[in-house]
Amino acid sequence: MNSLTVFLTINLCYMVRGSSLRAAELPHRHLEFIISDCTVEHFANAVGSESILASYLGVENDYDIIKKQLDFKCASALKPTIDLSDTLGKGPQFLKNFLDGGTTWNDNIENSRGEYVLTTDAAIIPTVYDESAQNTVFSAPDGGTNGIYPGYFSNFFKGDQECPLGVIECCYTSTRLETPLEDNAEMCALDLTPAAKSNHIHANSITYFKTQESDNTYCSGFAYEKNSFQDTVKYNTLFHMAMMTNLYEKGYVKNIPGAPLCGCVEQMPVIDGAACVKAIEGYKFDSEGNVSVKISWEDCGMDLAAYYDTLDKSDMERFFAKSKIVEHGTCAKASKSFMNEHMLVLVDSE
């Protein structure tokens, strides 16, 4: 949405741009602006001028004072207010099981008796998406579990760090709908140990996938720089990607065996491709001076591995990320390398 778009509501809805209407001509309490970035310039352009912005914020018409107040309000808007595990109203155990791949949402397929209809079973998802996911910031899932079971939501942690490489990914092997699963990746290999709290295998274990033509796998993910807007809203992006898009709209289900359905890329299999989504920064501002977040999402325009290369990452981070998402068509080579790293040599069965 254009950052200079202004929405004016007076029983009817009118659309104006920039400062085409003077502030005095607008009904004060009915103004709402959608703004793409938290800068004085963007906010001032949207409302018409810095002086009008200052009056809405209730401060002196001084750039530094306006900026300080605006920075404070935007920072407040970006503070997490809803635990991800509270969004569905089903409790933390359901969310954890869903992220691991083991709930009725993941397993039940609509039958001839009209049971297990996805739009009915998961009707809460679009409601949460419209009312909360785009307008408030979700915090890391917990739901009171950490005090009893430390690291319960293990999918998003490596030790005490949240996804050190800054990549969260989901992979699927089936669908609940008639629309076929998009096959955009091959499974190469998997170290099951980092995801032991998802697969419940506590011995050191690995899986070598000799993918067949008939095997369908779809993976998607998102990447972010530390302390960026995308980092702040990563659990909103997870909801958008895993629940709204992949499950509710596409019907994708069934995790790769031994891997969580969704988790840090460190816990996921070595794959040779993944779609990419990114969060777009935005804010709502009204003529009472209130600022709230307005999140939207779009395709990265490239695959996940390529997008990762556009971020400010260290050479070491790039190396490890590329060892998890390899170039398309190089699964066999990546699998052999993976096995060699584990001191194992593949034997030709023929």
C-alpha cells in the first residue's frame, strides 16, 4: 500500500493522497493513515506537514522533539503483546504438537462423511490473522511452559539462542486438499539430534534420503537480520506462513520424517530449495496520535537461499545456511558430503 495513502471515514469512506485536504477540513477523530516506515518524513508526508504531525502527536513543532516522540510510539507499537501459543485458544501443547507435525490439523483428512473439513477444523486461523497477526506483535511461544519444562518450544532455540542463523523454515510432504502439493525441494539428509525434542529420538541419529521421482516435498521459510523489523515480528511471519498460507489456504501437512514441521533451519533437513516470504514494515497512525503496527507480507522474489545472501550476515553464517539449503539439483552431492562429515561412506547397493 502506498505510504502516502490516507483513509478518511465519515459514514462513507473517501480516499485522498498526501496533503490534498487540509487538517482543518478533516474530521479529527476519523482519520487513519497507513505509513510504510517510522520516520518523521514518512509520517509528515502522510498527514500533510510536520506541523500537522506535531499537533497530532501533541508536541512542539520541532523536528527533534517530533522524532523523539515518534520513535517512542513506534517502539511501543513493536513491543510483543500476545504469546504465539495463546493466539489459537488451544493451549501451548497443541501449538507445540502442530509445529512438530502431530495434531489433528496435521493428520486428519476430509472424508466422504464430511468430517475433518479444514476450513471448519481450523476456522480460528483467519480470525486471528485478520484481528491480530497483522496488527499486533506476537512474542515467542511459551504459555507458561518454560517454568516447568525449560526449552519446551525447542523448535526455535539452539541452547538459549533463538535461531542463531536467523532462518525459520517449514517443510511438508502431503496435503489435506485436492490441490496437489507443490514440489519445490528434495530431501537430502537429516541430523535428527538438534530436533530431539520434536522427534523424541535421543540417541545420535541421522537419515540419508535417497529421494525418488515420486517423492513430493514443499519447503518455505523466512530469514532476518538480528534486531530488524523482520526479527521483531518473526512469530507473526511464522503464523502467516505456517498457519494461514501453508495450512489454511494450501492445505499442506505432514512433516519430513524425523524433522519438525517448522523450526530453526539448524533443526531442519538438508534440502535443495525453499520458497521465501518476508515481512513488510508498516504502521497505522490516527489523528489522536496513536501508533500501531501494520504488518504485511510478500514473496521475496527469489528462493530462501538467495534471499539469505542479500542480508547482512557473516561468512560463517552464510556457510552454515548454505550447508542446510543447497543449490537446486545438488542433493546427491550434499548428501554424500553430509555422510562424510559423519565419518560414513555410502556403499553402492547395485
